[in-house]
Amino acid sequence: MKNGFEYITENYRRICAGIEEAKAKYRSPDDNIQLMAVTKTVSPEAVNHAISMGIRLLGENRVQEYESKKDYYNPVASVHFIGHLQTNKVKYIIEDMDLIQSVDSIKLAAEIDRQAKRVNKVQNVLVEVNIGCEESKSGVSPDDLENLLYEAAKFENIHVKGLMTIPPSEKSEKFLCKMQQLYLDISSKNMDNIDMDILSMGMSGDYIKAIEYGSNLVRIGSALFGARKYM
Ligand SMILES: *Cc1c(COP(=O)(O)O)cnc(C)c1O
């Protein structure tokens, strides 16, 4: 049946093949690499088409946009928040998110803990690292990471599951490598109440490289849905 979303089908197959190829080349056969569809500016119909192909993980950047689309999503997919999150908006998304990937301050962690308590859940989170120390990007600096993890571990209704990053577009490989080192370094410290299960890195332009450097969750937008048309 033609529904106008055949390009998503093709893109999805190409991305899955790329992931499998990278995995065969750089990783062990039992490594699990999750593919997230990043939904910003994409219609719920297109998102649901991706779900019908096999996508089971959606990434949301904007609270308002998510609110306007969530009722139309096929609920079989789980949803992660990946955008910059203001503390006053945590309350709107806390019940829906299986993972909040963008924790970058103690203040935000404290508010997530408070809201998670209110709705009776333990919220899984990743800490976002600004690996290139770029002015324009959110995320904690590599130097402050350990302290933020130490503080986040004290909250009862938060569970840290790993790290997320968006490397600089220039010299991205160097930063993917640096991020892998940091992730392994933190893992080896076995911090109380902190798990390092997830390394979320790799987008449309660098997901193959990110898999080479240990990513187990790639976040793909434009390579799956086409170039974004900003509304
Ligand atoms: C937009 C976005 C992506 C996906 O970007 P593409 O280059 O379109 O694949 C991944 N992660 C985050 C945090 C994003 O905001």
C-alpha cells in the first residue's frame, strides 16, 4: 500500500543495514544497539510509519511539540526526552518518559526527583556531557561530570543509567573517542547508585563512527525522516 512514506521505509532499511555493518565490524555480536527516531518537526503519521517499520524508541526535544503530538503516537514505542529541559517544564513530561537523557545540572536533577516522587516513580536519566566544551551547547563539562553524578546518586527518585552527548560537528571523531574514554573511566569507578548501561551518541551524520566508539543508542532524525522543515 502506498502512503507517501516509502522514503521512510527505504531510509529505515538503509540505517538498519548500516548499524548491522558497523556492529559486525567494530563490536561484539551480542552488543545491543538501540535505534531511536528523533521526531522534532515530524508529523505523528510519519512517526507512526517508522513505528510500523519496527522503531520502538522515540526522542522528543520540545515539551510543547510533544504535548501536541503524543496522543497521536502509536503507544507501542517508548519515549525519551533528549532536548534541553527547563525545570519548570519537568512536571509536564515526567509521567511519560522512560528516560530523560538531558540532565545537566543538580538543579534539574532535584526537580526531576521532586516531580518523580509526586507521581510515584523512579525516573531513569542520563547525564548529558558537553564533550567539546562548546558555549552553544548544553551539558555538563567533562570536569564537572563526576561531581554531578555523585550528587545525582543521592536522589531517591532518580536513577542514572549512563551518559549522552552531542559532539562538535568539527573533528567529531576525536570527541567520540574522548567520550568513550570518559564513559569507560566513569564505569570503572563503580560509583554507588550509578549505572553505566547506556552511552547515547551518534546522529544522522556520525552514527557509524559513534558505534565504532562504543555507542549503544543512536539518535537519528534527518537520515530517517528527511531534512527538517522548520515550522
Ligand atoms: C535533532 C537531534 C538529533 C538528531 O539529529 P539528526 O542529525 O537529524 O539525526 C539527535 N539528538 C538530539 C539531542 C537532537 O536534538
